[in-house]
Amino acid sequence: MKNKASYLTLSTVSEGLFKEKGSKFLAFAYSVKSEQEIKEILDGLRKKYFDARHHCYAYMLGKNKDVFRANDDGEPNHSAGDPILGQIRSHSLTNVLIVVIRYFGGTKLGVGGLINAYKTAAAEAIANNQIIETEDSQELNLHFNYPEMNQVMKLVKDHELEISGQKFDNSCEIKLLVPDGILEIVLAKALELEGVKIIES
């Protein structure tokens, strides 16, 4: 059964390329978490490909896909950003940014030609990536004394939690990454453990 807290995204950075009548469309696909991260990527691409005529892009953020934007960057309305966003949607992706950079080849493609070019370049970048199912996690900090170690490790094992940091001494500390889908259950179990304190990270 699919966990409702999980979502599909891309695992890495990938590229795609589409050529039409001398115009070149370079596509770049990224896994992203925030609009700040998107801004930094766009700034970097604008510096690197400063001589390109158009930097069109679309992104989708949040597991509910409620933050999204499509940008035509000077191309005719809805001829660039929307086809890119359409590819993100048709693969049910989120936390994804796709940028398509156009080098104009001297021959106009018309709105239909542009829609096809931006859509195909974006599709190519997705095809060259890997779609993964994932979910957001929160960090949970547990403090306890050494004798409580067994019950803490049982909690980790029972819920297959990832340990992101640990310090074992007379007084111990363990940092756990807890997927959003089971956060409430794990919190409740951790609160029941004798001698274990949850510290806000």
C-alpha cells in the first residue's frame, strides 16, 4: 500500500536536448526543496548560458503539489513554461525544477513548434533521470542514559528509522530521521519510553 505521505520526485540532475530548424533547446532537470534553491539554480544557469535568448522554466513544490510556477521568459504566452510544467504533471512529480534554455537558430518555429520543442526537451531531461518515491522526514533528537539503550534501539528497528547522528557515553544522544507518514506514531512511542527525553532540534 502506498504511504499517502510519499511522493514522486527526481533522484539527481539530468539534461536533455532538442534541435529544431537551427534552434537548440537545452533542458536541465533538478530535484529541489525550496524556492530559494530554485532561485540559486536559475541564477547559476543565467550566468553560465548568458548568451542564450530564453531561459524558460517550470517547477512544482510540496507533496500536495500546491506551489508551482511556469515562466515563458519572453516566448509567446503559454508556449514554453506550460509545456514544461505539463511534463512535470504528466509524470506526477513534485519538488522538481526543469529549465529549458533556447539558443535561437534564426527560423521562427511558431507557437505550435515552440510548444512541441519545450515539451520534448523537458521530457528528454526527465527520461535521462531516475524517478524515485520518497517522503519528507523530520529529525528527532533523543537523550537518554546508557541503560535505556536497548529500548531506544528497539524503537529504531521496529520502525526502520535512519540514524543521522549518535553520541554514546554515560549520557547518550541519538538523532533519527523520521518519515512524516509515521512521525506521530514514533513520537508517541518515544514519549512512552522510560528515561528518554525528546529534545527539539
